[in-house]
Amino acid sequence: PDRVLPALAPRTANWGAVDGGQLLDVARKSVVVYACCSYLADAVAESPIRVYRTAGGERKEVPDHRCRQVLASPNPHMSEAEFLALLVMAMGMQGYAVVEKVRSAAGLPVEL
């Protein structure tokens, strides 16, 4: 327990402070850690993500925005909910997650 506190002190995961990675391996195998990460991932995946544009101090939803389209269908292998759940699980278990943006020949984002 004493070795966990430095990793959590900044209120964000900092696994560089963990000695040797053994503690991280234990956390990844913990049923409680997995349950908490799953609960959070499910909550995020069920929440609607909307894109807004502010004009003249007024916020207006833009359902056909490119960002919204890419999030709705992030790639051919997973749905929006699956993508978000996987992203949150990776963040919870590793402390960070990486998303690669794939662009079309015209430079537009088409996949995550």
C-alpha cells in the first residue's frame, strides 16, 4: 500500500513512480480494479457524445460535423460504444490511451 500512494498522488495515474512494474501487474489482475474500470467504461460508452459550435454566445449542436461522423463509426471493426469502452478501459488499466487518426487522401479524418 505504501508504494501505491506515490503513483496516485497527483490524482492521475503516474505509473513511472511504481517500482518495477510488479505492482501494476497486480493491479491489472485485480477483480476490483477491473470492475471499477468496466463500470466507468460502460458509463462512458452509454453517454451520448455531441459536437457543438458556439456562435454569438449561443451553443448549437452540429450532428453532421466531421468529428461526430468519425466517432459514430470509428473504424470497420467496432462501433462507437465499443471504441469508447475500449478507450476508457485502456486509460483505466494503463493510465493513458493512444488513438491514431487515419486520414483520407484529402487530409480528412476517416478512422480512429
